[in-house]
Amino acid sequence: QVQLVESGGGLVQAGGSLSLSCTASGRTFSNYDMGWYREAPGQEREFVAAISKTGGHTYYADSVKGRFTISRDNAKTTAYLQMNSLKPEDTAIYYCNLLEATWSGSHPVIDEFDSWGQGTQVTVSS
């Protein structure tokens, strides 16, 4: 059974940057696409970004496009989310998850596994 552990969250001022990590254990990391999601208080969990098994394809929610970058290092079984130009509305708990995605067309078709980590809190002050 896979275990995902997110880290790197914290408190940052608007306009600042944070880098999140998601380390996986228990299964072959490179067999899975990976995704980042977030859940703000009182809101449903929403998609943020996804990356293909080899890192050759990425996809972002419109709200973070141009500001966030997803990447992965299969040798370290870790996925990353670099967040720049942070806004107060980026405040949320950020989660990573294993995905199975089809990377054809204008956007991927994503199936989510139920392998959520515990999340890491990101708070952006104005």
C-alpha cells in the first residue's frame, strides 16, 4: 500500500514563494502519474496540477497556471510543487495523490487513487 507524505507548507506573505514536496513509499513511484490538490476552509478539494509518469507532460488549473510548477524526481520517489507569486486565495491544505491519466488532447483525463497524504498547510497573508 502506498504512503504519501507532504511537506514544505508554511506561512508566507503575498507575492512570496513556497516549495512543497510529496514523498512516496510502498510502491513503484514511477508507475503513477502524480497530482497536487488543495482544500480551502469551507470549500471542496480542488485540482491544482498533474504530472505524467516520466515528467514529460504537465497540466495546471487555470488559477495557478504561470505561477506554480509541478515536477518529480523518480529516483527520489518525490513530487514537487513550486509555488511563486502566492496570493491569499492560495491559502489551503495541499495534498498529493497518485493518478492514472491519459495524456492526449487538450487536457488529461484523470483517474484518482484513494492514496491521499495528510496534507500540508499553506497560508498566504495579505
